[in-house]
Amino acid sequence: AQELGMTQPGASKHLRVLREVGLVRDRRAGKQRLYGLDARGLRPVHEWTGGFEQFWNESFDRLDAYVQDLKQTRKAE
């Protein structure tokens, strides 16, 4: 909490929300809860953003081809 500039109760609240939505898991160690990332909770986000990744990769490929064509045209002039 201190590293993030938050109070301990504030950090606990955020971690509870992340646990409830499946982004972190926890285990008890005495009076403490130890948290770790649960990457399985990120799978839907990854799948959703995958479509955007394909779109941008294709867009950049087209842009690269266009720039290469411009270079060739200028060399030929």
C-alpha cells in the first residue's frame, strides 16, 4: 500500500475487487493475505484485444508497403 501511495484499507479494497473478478488469487498466511496474479482472469481481455492486434498489424503492413512503394517511385524519378 505504501509503495502505491495508498492506505492499507484502500489497497485491501482494490485487491478484494480484483479477487472477486478473478484477476488475483489469495492465500492466508497468519493474519496476512498474500496475493498473486491469476492470469486466467486476463484471458477474456486478451481474446478481446486480439482482434485489435490483428487490425493494427495489418494496417501497419499496408502502411509499410505504401512507404516502400513511395521510396521506389522516388528512386525511379
